[in-house]
Amino acid sequence: MKKYLLIPVLAALLFSCTQDKKLPIYGDKEAKITKDADGNEKIDTVYKTIPNFRFLNQDSVYINQDTFKDKIYVADFFFTSCSTICPIMHRNMKTIFDKYKGNKDVMFLSHTIDFKYDKPSVLKRYAQKLGVDVPQWQFVWGDKKEVYGLAEKDYLVAVQEDSAATDGYVHQGWLVLIDKQKHIRGAYDGTKPEEVEKLKADMDILLAEK
Amino acid sequence: MKKVILYSLLFLAIAAIINACQSADEIEMAKYLSNGKDIYESRCQNCHGKNGEGLGELAPPLTDTVFLKANKQQLACYIKNGANQPMLINGKTYQEKMPAFKDLHDIDVAQVIVYITNSFGNKQGMYKYEKVAIDLNNCQ
């Protein structure tokens, strides 16, 4: 009869395997103390979110966070004349785009850090040449202060102008995964195919999240 | 009888020398290919891809053997000086700017050309480094 004991144990094991995996939430957290109707104190964790922004996209239209409402998205920082890590980042990012093409819950947001040259018309041409000129993948231009500030303070990606660098700018190749609540849920090295595969797997987990 | 042995030894010796020459060429080719591959991976692969497939319409593929053959004398120029003229490759026009790789020496340029023109379905044999200086003098 002892054998029957095994069944709940096995069931528990099985259940633990199928339990939903959750992605972490990155960035600084704050504890916020609130009082409910009865006057009991409650502590809430407030996670870092991406603040609103206003940038011109490849069609010279201003876009802001409303464009990404109720969507998860992958953000990165690049510039069109970059011959070092950007081509490989966008080659890899395109494989993600191909996987989620037409998926209404997924978008892509590439910010140029070349505020001097990469005006919307240049971004448009770049998007066309890369073969991804659709609203699902937004390429945006903004002034230096805004874009660089957003990169470093909010997406946590280092970018800077550097006349000594090959193409005049240096930046990190992170692909940053943002959820529907504007939280950072992951950052992946866009130059490494294995990290990009992990990003795809994590996007599936994030999409399945309630 | 002695003569026969002597001649056959001589013949063998000559054959061995010819054989040795061939394998010296082969060794040089192998050296060009393996160094060329390293240069390709560090300098070209970003845009042109691991298998020479290119990147959208931003960077052309390196699989058009006819183009490579017809423009063989210009390849060193494209690499060393960059390129921004339109090119018709695999029936498609590409006109994005290619950066110049000025720091590559003639031998590097030759090795990467040998790698490219003997990979990705191309098989065009040797391109010696002495040829690079000549071709660079005749850039269009």
C-alpha cells in the first residue's frame, strides 16, 4: 500500500515542473507605505518604470509610450553608420522580429544615438534596407539629452559620443526587454546569438504572464 | 640494368620535387585561407555575415561568383579605400557605403580576398599579395 504514497509525491514533482516561470524585474525598487480603508498600513514595492518620451520615428511622426501600450517591446540603441556592433545586433534582432512578425503584443524600438546625422529620412532608408520598415519596428530620433538620458538612466545602457572611436560613438549592445507595465524584465547582449535565443525564450515567458 | 635503376631514381627524384612544389603552394593557400578567415571574422563578418549572406540591402552578399570574378582587380580597392558606388550583385543593386579598412596591409588584403573568393560557394584560387599593390594603383 506504500506505493500509493508515491502518487501525490510524483504529482507534486510534476506540478512544480509545470509551474509558471517568472522573469525578474530590474532596476531600483522603492517601498511605498499605503493605508487601506481600515487604516492598516501596507507596504508596496514600487518598481522602476520607463518614463514617457516623445521622439520622431522613421515616418517623421512623433510617437510616445501610447504606441507601446499593452505591448511588450525590445529596445536598443544604435546608429545607422555604425560598422562595429550594430550590424550584428540588428542581424540578430531581425531574427526576433521574424519570429514575432505580426504579433500584436510585440514591438521593437531602436533609438539612434547619432542625433546629428540619423534624421527620420535616414532612419526610414535604413529600415527599408534592413527589410523591416513596418510600424511594428519603430526607429526613433530625439535630441541628445533626451535619448542619452533615457538610455543611461532608464534603459541602463551606456552610450556616449567619442571622437576617438571608429565611427564617432561608443555604446553597449544590450537588447532590453520591457513588459506591458513598462518594467525592465531583461537585458541581453545583442551581439551574441545564444543571448538572443535566451531573449526569445524569455519573451515567450513574458507573453504567457498574466 | 644499372641505367634503368639510375633513371628511375632520377625520375622519382624529379617527381618528388614537383610534388613538393605543389604542396608548398597548397601550404601557402592554406595559410592564406586560415589567416583570411580570421580577418574576415573580425572585420567583415559583422555586415557580410558568417556565410557571406549579407545584411538586407545594407550589405551585399559575397556569393555572386560572377561579380567577384569580373571585379577581381577592384576587390582590393573596395577593402582598402571603401566603396560607395552602386553595385549590381545577384541581380540587385546595392549602394550603401562600405567603410575603408586602411589599416590592413597588402598581405591581409590578399588573404581576406583569397578567403572570400574561395568560400561561400566561390572557388577562384590564389590571389598573391604582390598583386594587391598593383591593383591598388589602378583603382577606379
